[in-house]
Amino acid sequence: MSAVLLAQAVGERLQEQHLSLAVAESCTGGLLAAGITDIPGSSAYFAGGVIAYSNAVKERVLLVPSYVLERHGAVSAETAMAMARSVRGLLGVDLALAITGVAGPAGGTPEKPVGLVYIALAWARGEECRRFLWTGNRHENRLWSVQAALELLHDHLITLSGRGNS
């Protein structure tokens, strides 16, 4: 499913389930929020987001603990989950997505190569984080990350609908 159709499907499910959403983005620089808000009527479920491109913003705005950034780095499951939890609380929403990674073409290391991305989803009773290693150029890596974030959210919403929003 294309990102546009996926964003539309996610929006429909959020509205049906009376759920709200926020995002915290690093390497995608606002592309996820843009994709969500490209859908007419998204203000019914989308509260907003934080673009935390620098570690300082991750710490000061999203309150990612400095020890998480020091121990695990900005590109890690731990940081992605901290970003998602924080933006969820900060904006008072039901669900929050976070993306952090190395879009490229530079900035990679042997431990954290270009294309490494973590995407986290936080909700009241839990969280999930997925790891990806894209092999495209900067633009492709960012687009694929948005697509993967929407797929993660879509999967979660389908699961929720089967459990009756629990």
C-alpha cells in the first residue's frame, strides 16, 4: 500500500477508534507529520509533533535522558522509545510514533551504518520498536522510514480493533 493510502487508512482507523496521535521525528525531519497532515480531516486525530534533529532538542524538549543518549546513542531503540513515550505525554495523545536514524549519505559508522533506522510506537499500555536497515539514498531512506512508521501504526490499530480498543 502506498504511503498516501496508508496514511488515509490509518486516519480512518484512528477516527473510528477515537484515538489521537503525535509524532517525534529526527532523521525524517517532519516527513511523517507531513504525510499524516496531507490527509484532509487529519486535525480530528493528529495533535502535532516535535522535530528533534539534534541531541540537545531530544534532551531538552523530549526529555530523553542524557544517559540514554550517552550509553545507546541517538540512533537506538532506547532513544526511539524514549522519544515516543515523551511526545505522547507532552502532547497528551493516545498514540505516538518516533523515528530516529541515519538517513545518509554521511554520518554512518560500522556500528550504526547509513540507513539504520529505529521506529517506535508508544501507547498507554505498552510500546513497540522496530529496527530497519535501508539501502537507498537519503531521500529513499527517509521515505521508507515514513512508510514503515505508518505500517507499524496500521498494524497496531488493526490489532486494537480486534481487542476492542484495549
